[in-house]
Amino acid sequence: IDACESSNGGCSSKAECRRTTPGNRACVCSAGYTGDGIVCIEINPCLVNNGGCDRNAECTQTGPNQSVCNCLKGYSGDGKTCTYISLCSQNNGGCSEFAICNDTELTERTCTCKPNYVGDGFQCRGNIFQELLRNSNTSRFYSHLEALSIRDISSPGPFTLFVPHTDVLNSDPRVKDWTAKGVMAQVLRHHVVGCASLLYKDLTAITNVTSLHGDLIHISYSQNSLVLNNKAEIILSDAVGTNGVIHVINQILVP
């Protein structure tokens, strides 16, 4: 009598029925399964030693006694070996070049502006004299200050600057004339307000300020626009540095 002839000899469908002595049989679980042969359960390799995966990897069962290893978020490697990815190691972690990047925990980091810089860590600004040079909208104004050795705004301040856009300074024919006549320094100082760092919202609440040149700058606010001396509009605002704030205007203020 072949005990394995019908119904796999009563063995599990995941087992092999082996004839032993006449009328008897043994049930042996197939590869990848474990049990007594009557009942065979799939072996999950992930249950022992994380399936041989790195401790910073996830083991996923893919079949009987089969698995794959995948490194957890924040790690890289083949799953058997996973290495921590430092966010700060690439591109300063997305922080400003003037910030310190600190890895805090998995996929997290903090950005802190370096000493003598202010900002949120993603954007850090130094003193406004430096900032004029770093921004193409204001770099022409910086060049004029440098050419005339005007260094007022490199001191602790605070200052409020109304800076004519680079395009305006480059295209206004009066600039050449003022330079030739030796009055350009007075024109430039008329764009600087001392002893106060006035943000856009502060300017909406006042009607005039006095420039370093000594003349008043009149301020009017209507229809969500700030206009100086009835002609120069603030087009970019609130670039805050360590010793003041820069606003960009679309006209030159004439004392």
C-alpha cells in the first residue's frame, strides 16, 4: 500500500510525503517551511537577527525563508550595511553659507547664523555695508560709497537705507554730472537715515525722516505703496542686517 498515493498522504501541501515501510510514510516540510510535516509554516527569516540586515535597515519577507534588506530613511547602503547620511555634509544642509549646520536626529538638522550675522539660518545677513555688495540690486550703490570712501554704514548703527536700484544708478545721466561736480557724496548720504532701523511697517506709520545729509525725506503711504518725496517708491523692503535695514527704491532721492 502506498501511503502517499492520495491527498499527499495527509501531509501538508507544503510538505513532501515520503514512503517508508509499506503502509507508512513520513511528512517532511519543503525548503523554506518549518513544522511537523502535517502542518508546515513559512519560515520568516526576519524574525531572527533582523534577517541578517543592518540594525538601521528594515527586513521584509518576500517568500518562504526569503527576505530583502532596505536601509531606513536617513541611511544609505545595501541593507546589510547602512551608513548614516549627514544632512550637513552636502551643501551645508541647505543652510546659508553664513550659518552653522547641526545634525540633530534622523533626517533633521538645525541652521544657526554665525556670529555677526542675523537671520533664520537659511538666510543670514552681515552688516548692511557687506549686504549692499552681495546683492546685485544694491551693488552699484555700494560701488559709489566705496569710490568716495563713505564708510558711515559699516559702524554699529542702526541705519535705514533707501537704495536706488542698480539699474537706476546705471541709467540716470545726473549721476555722472553729480560726480563731476563733487556732490555725489551728499546725494548718497541723503539715502541714509541714522539712529534707527525702520522696517516697512514702521515707515507706514511716520511722515518723514532726516537723512545723514541733514534734509528731510517725506514719506507717504497709500494703496499699499510707500513713496518717498512723492516720487521714489519702495520696490523691495526689509533686508535686515546686523546694523540696520535696506529698502530698494526706483528713483534717486535728490537733496
